[in-house]
Amino acid sequence: MTTFTTGTDALTRDALAVLQPGFAGTAAPDWIRRRLGEGLASVALFGRNVATAEQVTALTAQLRAERDDLLVAIDEESGDVTRLEVRTGSSFPGNHALGAVDDTALTRGVARELGRRLAECGVNFNWAPSADVNANPDNPVIGVRSFGRDTDLVARHTAAYVEGLQSTGVAACTKHFPGHGDTSVDSHHAVPHIDLDATTLHERELQPFRAAIEAGTRAVMSAHIKVPVLDPDRPATLSRRILTGLLRGELGYQGLIVTDGMEMRAVSGTYGLEHGVVLAIAAGADAICVGGGLCDEDTVQGLTNALVAAVRSGELPEERLADAAARVRALADWTATMRRSPAPEGDRDPEIGLTAARRAVTVTRTGPAAPVTGPVYVATFHPAANIAVGDETPWGVGAELERLLPGTTTGSFTDTGSDTGSGSGTGSGTGSDVGARALEAAAGRRVVAVVRDEHRHPWMRTALDTLLAAGPDAVVVEMGVPQSAPRGAPHIATHGAARVCGTAAAEAVVAG
């Protein structure tokens, strides 16, 4: 491989500084430590890097031994998207649950407690919150990651979240600019289009970002979405009109602009990874998120080479790269200063996540039903997980109901197959076939049916039809967006699938 990297020249150091790469393993590899000495200013942690909080603390200390002002980024939205608790499920509900409660003091408190836990682990940059307005209920990638579909609600909770998180010295990264809520395509796979008029865009999609900027968000993440009214040619991440003209110019934002993951097919599949990175920096992005999939030294080397070559060829102005690197270093300085002079600790509330999850639960009684007092059969209907959420994190109410109601058994079902839980639950096929298999596994016991975004999955809706026709006393627990009409005896909506949401739902099942 031809390389321009010397590890000492200013151009190379600037190219390394704008990268936020990931790596494999739960300890810092030698190549990352070496690159930190050559100019790398940020690293990103993913679920693969996390075993325990103590291990993450040791890992970040190991990294900071090489560079004290290092930015350590993580995608810790809480709720359905968790990296710090990827093996167990989050101790905090996600945005949709907080929006359902609609108590900005609670949102601020949850974000503060989350920030404290991240800071204790040595993480100082969080790719959160999502400021997307959930205007399209069929959105396959946002959903419960949004505070809701009301613009004003999303704006005030976005601001509260930013304030709470940053009070702990952890930089917030408000995403996905200019708004990913009204899409029907997942940008991990293709380029979504948002065909809005300018008025709707400004009055709905941009308002939460204005609120975040006013609240002092230290970073904003761009979305790999095409918004023709702003730029008919390029997605936001690669659009100078959107990043420099709109975000910097019109909205007056002066903090760090970071891209969404550049391996996502919306960019890499259309423009190529290396060319896409050059285009993003040229458009006005300051930091490049990469490493969710590609997490090796060759990727960092290739991107560094591409940026250096683009400057030398005149494709990328050297001053633009230098400005981007300076903004990264400025954020690193802020986090380092906050770490050395932390704000007063104040009262800790380690149970605030469960408190918030309990407050978010909505119970709808659709008809008379006997209370749940004995063992039940928990049938969990699993949709395919999107990449942002992943499929490593457990969810549902089965484990907690097994504890609360000894003798309870569980089964997991999908529209194409299933795995087996603590009972004899298997499911395959679609619709009524899946429902019939769940009934067979229940063997006459009362069923607690757990769904996630029933409204987006016809097979799940049909399975519920079958269950409820055979057993009208079945309890339905919706752990996604509660868009479908409530049914079940009762219907329990958690507004998210975090571990604490499952606990709160199980309590609601037993409480009747």
C-alpha cells in the first residue's frame, strides 16, 4: 500500500485527528495506541469493546495513558440502543418512554445519571440524543429512539437531555441532522429521501436541532439522508449546502459536526468509503465516525491517505481539513477541562431509570379480565432487529415474570423461525401459523404476548389475532411504538424495550 503517513507532519496529524475509529477487543490494541501518538484524537467504543463497567474504565485509562485529552465516543442512547449494557439491556428507558412521561426534569435527570456513569467509565462523548421527530410511524430505524411525533415535545426534551448529559462533562451529539424521523428506509442499507417542503422542514424537523443548539450541544451528527428541498444531489453528510450553508450559516452552529457511520450503505455503497470521507470533510463535517463494521488499522490508514491525497491534489482545501481538526481538538480540550474541574456531584439517583420506566407504562383495559395471579406462558414475537439496535441485547418481560410468577415459561417467535426459551416455544411461518404454535406451546396457560411495533409487522398482528380469538384473557405488552389500537386483557405499552421497561411491564402484568 502506498502511504503518505509519517506520523509527524501537520497534514497527517490533521487527517488522523478528524477520524473517530473503532477497534476490536476489550483492551487497546497496539496500533490504536501508536496512532494516538501520531495525531489520532478520538476513538469509538461499540458493544464488542464492552464486558463490564470496570473493564471499560481500565480500557479508557489505558488509552488516556497515550493521550490525556482523548475523546472516547460511544453510541449510548439508552433504551433500545445501548452499548454500555449491551449484554443485559439498559438501566435507563429510551427517548420514547421519556417523551411519553413528558417531564423535562425527569429527562434531564436521566441524562445526568447516564452521563455520570459514562464519565466514571472514562467515556466523554456520547452520540446522543436523537432529535428526530417521529413523523412517519413506519420508520424502520428511528421509532422509539425518538421522543415522539410532536415537534415541541421533541424540542424541549432534546434540550433537557443535552443539558443533563453535558452537566457531567460528557459532550452530547444531537442527531440525525437535518432529521431522520420522516423516512421509510434505513440508511444503514440505502439512501432515504425526505420529500418535504421548506416550511415543514423548518417548522418540524429543524426545531429540535435549534433547541439543542440553544442548549449548547457540543456536537451534531449528520444523517445519510437526501432532502431534495435542500440539496437534490447529495445526502446531508456530503452536502455543503446542508452542513455549511444551513447548519453553520442559517442556524449559527459553531460546535463539532460528526458524521453518522460512514460504512453505512447510504454513503459507502454509493460514493465509496474513502471518497465519501473526503466529500464529508469538504462539505463541512469535522469528524468521521467509522468503526461500527470496519475496525482495523488498514481502514484508518486508508482514510488518512485519502484525506492527505485529496489535500495534495487540491480536491480538499488544506484549511478546511485544518479547521475540522481544530474543532475536534477544541472539543477534546473542553472535555479534558471538565474532567479536571467537575461540576458539584449533587444528589445521585441510581434508581431514576426504573422510576422513569414505571412512569412511562400505559395500561389500557379493553374489557373485564381476571388478575394475573399464577404462572403464565410468555410468547415474545421478535421482529428483525435494525443495525442500530442490534440483536445482542436481550429484551422482553419473560425473565422478570419467571421471577415474579414461579412456574412461568417462555417462548420466542418470528415470522421465519424461532429460538426456544425456558419452555417449549417454537414458531415459524407467518401470521396465524405463528399464533397457533404459540397457543400450542402455552398448553392452556394464560398467555402474555409481547410485541415490538405491532403496527409495522402484519405477521405479528395476525399472530395476535389468533391468540386473542382463542384466549381473550391474553395480556398484550407492546414494547415498541404503541401505534396499533390497544387490545388484550389488559394492553400494556412500555414505549421502549430497555431492561427497566421490561421490569416495569412485568410489574404491571402482576398488578393487573
